[in-house]
Amino acid sequence: MAVVKTPQSGKVVLKVQTGVSETGSPVFKLRTYTNIRSEATDDDIFAVAAGLGSLQQHTLVEIVRQDINTLINQ
């Protein structure tokens, strides 16, 4: 039996630094964009996320892509 993966959807998370705590540690916030098409390429996702990051008031630190898949045992 083989396991078959079926892509469903995904999301992109932008991590931005919003400031510094009293102890000097950076403070981060996450901006999440859902319903990302599973067939979108990593290059396309990165380009759009970087564009969104440039519109943020705070500094973009990290871009994360999370894909959601269904696994079926056939």
C-alpha cells in the first residue's frame, strides 16, 4: 500500500520585529496570510511575501511557508 499526498492549501507567515523588550531582547509579531494555493512556487510566494514585508511599518525578519496536505493510504 502506498500513501498518497493531496495538497489542500497553505499559509504564509511573516515574522516582523516590532521593538525591543526592557531586557534588550527583540520583540516579534507574526502576520499570517491564509488560503495560499498549493501549486504556487516558492519563488512566487517569496516575492509576494517580500513585497508585503516592504509595506510593513516594522522590519521583516523571516518568511515561513506552511503547506497543508491530506495523506491517504491506498
